[in-house]
Amino acid sequence: MVSTASRSLPIRIVIAVVAASLPLNVSTQELVGANVDFVKNAIDEYRRNREGAILADFVELLSMPNVAVSLPDMERNADYIIGLLELRGFTTRRLRAGGAPYIYAELTSPGAAETILIYSHFDGQPVQEENWEYPPFSPTLLDGPVQGGGQPVDIDQVEGHFGPEWRLYARSAGDDKMPIIALVHTLDALAASDIDLSVNLKLLLDGEEELGSPTVGKLIDENSSFLDADLLLFCDGPMHPSRRTQLVFGVRGMTTVDITTYGATRPLHSGHYGNWAPNPIMQLSYLLTSMRDESGQILIDGYYDDVVPLSELERAAIATMPDITEALKDELSVHTPEGDGARIEELIALPAINARGIVAGGVGTKGRNVVLSTATTSLNLRLVPAQTPDQVRKLIEAHLAEQGFHVVFEDPTPEMLRSHEKVAKLQWRGSGYPALRTALDHPMSLRLTRLMRLIAPDLIVTPTMGGSLPLHDFGSRLSAPIIILPLANHDNNQHAENENIRLQNLWDAMQIYGAVLANFGDM
Ligand SMILES: [Zn+2]
């Protein structure tokens, strides 16, 4: 921790605190609390007078097509973003490791001892333009959600304030160009009020996240000296549906396998051969039920051995989260969720075997009365700390062997099928990646949580999200703990048509960035 002696609070703030008649022996926490309010108000006031200008910058950035496979598009985006950053005094570098460009930017703050690295990405998912209500690269402001009948608003014609529930529709409005726009205007707002950053600020803006950031590992390896930081704030993904400010401390890992089982080498008449010919669909069904039970509990020997259970602190954090179980059941018409009554937030902290598809034969008019030759399932395996894709792979292969399968990795020959009771072909899709979870009681976690509670007293602390992000690429290479700060509305439609950002989320993001950057070093 930085002592207040090595970096004192701005005099202005101390004066403001005294003027507010707080006792002179106020604790650091209270001083920071007062400064948080001061910063939030300063940013709010700045923003209220410039909403149109902020949105104009955002519209310009969102007008640039940004599907990562188009390198010229990504370069144009990078040029524009680098321009925005250099205007604010950042030193920038365009980094490449064989794929789309990344942007590294750095803003040092005199007297700051620590560095926060912020990640976001400026590429977006491909678009199917015909499904969009308004063209994805012609950003359109609506006075409400499109499905609620929101109508277009001309940004230049707005007098007074923009409605907080208005939404800007465009690809990447929510995922994930918003943090870039929020940040640069936050810095303007801080500068306008003479508020110093309490930390050095570094940015890593990814130009190929939606492709799975294929070169990020190499890129970090080649540039690790720049990326040195005390905390990595990962600003991507949607916020909690309650709209409460949220910190997320982990993600699940993932790996995928297709499994094929075999009957006779050609489909056989089910009347003449049924009860004699081995049935691959039934074999696959028995195999799947041997892997997990109806509640989702995995039955594979040793599957939970590497799993780090939730800590008491993590359980306590989950217990204070809004319970969405009943709302989910209603919304999704579910009578009995899996998991034997455990909360969803606890269940997503466990490994999962999700059968994402089964392909075999046909149904309805495509059904034939045969015993098939093959059946295939695709399993999407969600991993949690400290499982590794390699270990999971070994356990699954061992389980198949234990179930009597001869395991192969290419199409089996007729001789192979003739000489083994049961054969299964496994196709591992990609190498997968492990999960990541930062401890809630890591010193940086505690400091950020404390500060965020001053910014948003009803903060939600989420030990892990259920989804997977390749954060391990960062976690295994950088020493900084990683904490996810989601800023986009949960209903931003990311990856789909009609992606949008709710304006209040953009304004809130500016306040959060401002209060964090101005105060983190003083916590
Ligand atoms: Zn994203």
C-alpha cells in the first residue's frame, strides 16, 4: 500500500473535506470517500455539458467496420483510437504478433507509485446486416430500447440532456468500444477539474478478441516489459441484470471434444438385426449417463480432484448477491434446475460437462428403421481452477477406457472394429485453456473492492462468471492480479443484431473510471 505520506491527497480535496466540517482526524478511508464524491460530481458536471460531443466521438468510432479478419478495417480503427489517446497525452504503440493490431498506451502520473493496466477490445463480431433494425455501422441513437418501440433521435438536434435510458445502436457499442470512449472523456473531465491520477495508467486494446485473441500470448511475451502493472482491470462483458455495479474475479476455462461411437460398418435393418447389432446411439447414451448424473454432478473418477472449492469469502460474496433463481425460472419456464437446489452462482464455480449436440440418424420424416453405424456427440467442457485441459483430457480418456471403449483419434478400420468390443473416436477441438480466479482477499482485490464500495455502495462481488475468457493467457504471463470490471448493460445484445449501449452505462463508466484512477493510489 502507498502511504498517504508518500503521495498526499490533493490539497483542494482536504480543503473541501474541512469545509464540509468533517473532523480533522478523519481516516484515509473517509478522505478517499470524500474525494470519490468530489470526483464523481466533477465528472458528472463535465459530462452534462458535453453529452453530444462525447456521443459524436463514439459515433465516429462505431462507424468504422471492425470485424477482425479485415486488417485494413482494424488499422483504421487503431488510427482513430491512437489519435484519441495521443490527444490526451498518452504515449502509444501499435503492437502486432502476426494478427490484427493491438494498441498499447501509457500515461504516467507524476508521483504515482503504482500502475493500473486496463484491457478492452475494439474489434467486433461479424454482422448479418439484414437482421439489424438500423445498419450496424451507422450508429443510431434511440429514445429507448428498439424492442420497446424506441425511436431515432438526431444527436445534433438534442437540446438539453440526453435521456439516461436512450440507447446507441451499433456493432461494438456494448462489446467493447465503450470503455475507450468512456476513458478518454473521463481523462478530459479530470483534467478540466485539475484532478490528478493517483496511478500510472496503461491500456492494452485488443484488435482480435472476437477471434479468440490468437496472438495475444505471443504479443505479451514480446512486450512483457511494457505491460508490467500492479492491477489489470479487464473491461469486457455485460454487467449483472440488476444493473448494480459489479466486480468479477474469475472466468471458467474451456475445452471441447467430439465423441463418436460405432455399430456395424453399414446401417442394418432394425427388424432383422435389432437386438443383435450394436447400437451406437444407445452406446453414446450410456456413455453420457456414465459421465454425469441428472443434477449435473460429474461421475468421472478423479474429475473433482484438481478443483479448488470456493473459499469462505467467495461463498459469503455469493450469499450477498441478488438471488435471480426465481426470476430465471419464470423467464425461462424451468420447473427444476439442475444442481440439487444450489444457487447458479455456486454451480458456475464448478466444472461442467455440457452435451452441446448429438448427431445420429434422423427423426420424423427422416427417420429410417435401421441400426446405425455411428453416433457423435460434441461436449463443451467448462473448467474451473485448478483444472487444466490436459488433465481433463486424460481423465475423460481413462473414463472411456474404463467403460470398455477402445479409444482412437482417427476413423477406426474395420479390423479395429472387429477386434474390439466397443470403439470410440475422440476429436479434441483446439487445445482449450484453463480458468482463472483472483482471490477476493488478494491485497489488490481488497483495495479495489473497498474503493468500489465507496463509488457504488451496492457493489456486487462475483467470484467467477460462468462464461469462459482466455484470461489465462494474461494470468500466466503477467504478475498483476486480474479483476473484471464489466460496464455494459446486460441487455446490450452483444454478438447479435441490434447491439447497443444504454447511455447511463456510459455515464456510469466515466464516473467509475474517474473515481478509480483518481483514488486507487491513495487507498
Ligand atoms: Zn467483448
